[in-house]
Amino acid sequence: PLSCAKGAARPMTSFDQREHAFEAAYQHNQEMQFKARARRNKLLGLWAAGLLGKSGADAEAYARTIVLADFEKPGDHDMVHTLMHDLAAGGKPTEEHTIRRQAERLLLDAKQQIMTEIKK
């Protein structure tokens, strides 16, 4: 019987090449989604900072806290509730659906910004 020596390399087939290309495309897509979410969260933080009267370095610092809040647990729940709490504490109570709708709009902006940066 024919057997391959342990560790012997086998020639790459077209199936292997397609599989590798699919994996690379999937990895790239996941990376782009991660970047878009992080950018969206920064934009959302800047939006909320503006509502709270923050600008410049204070607004940027606040936006970073919102980006980090999204890393605590999967999903947007923690980030949205952080924004709701902070806005209410700042005298600008904002409902969850309003924040989520703004997040959806800003995700489109974030994706567009990232695609523009990639093309440069």
C-alpha cells in the first residue's frame, strides 16, 4: 500500500488554494468589521461628548472610553448603557433606541471612512 511519510509535504491542490483564499477573505472581512465597529464607537463617543458640551482633547478622551466600553462584553449593550448613564448624568437623558439609531447611522459613516482610507 502507498503511504505518505510522516510530515511529508503534499502538493497544493486547487481546492487547497481556494480554501486558503476563502480563509484570507474571511479574515480580512472580520478585520474590516472590527475596525468599522471601533470607528463607529469613537464617532458615537464624539457625538455624545458634543451633547455633553465636551470638545477637543476632552471629547477625544471620552470617545476612547466609549470604544473601550465595547470591549468589556460582546455586543453593544454595555456601551449603550454607558452612554445612557453618562448622558443622563450630564443632564441630557437619551433613550436607548435613539442611541442605537445613531450608532446605525455612524456605522455607515465609519465603513465609508475606512474604505476611503484603504483606497488612498
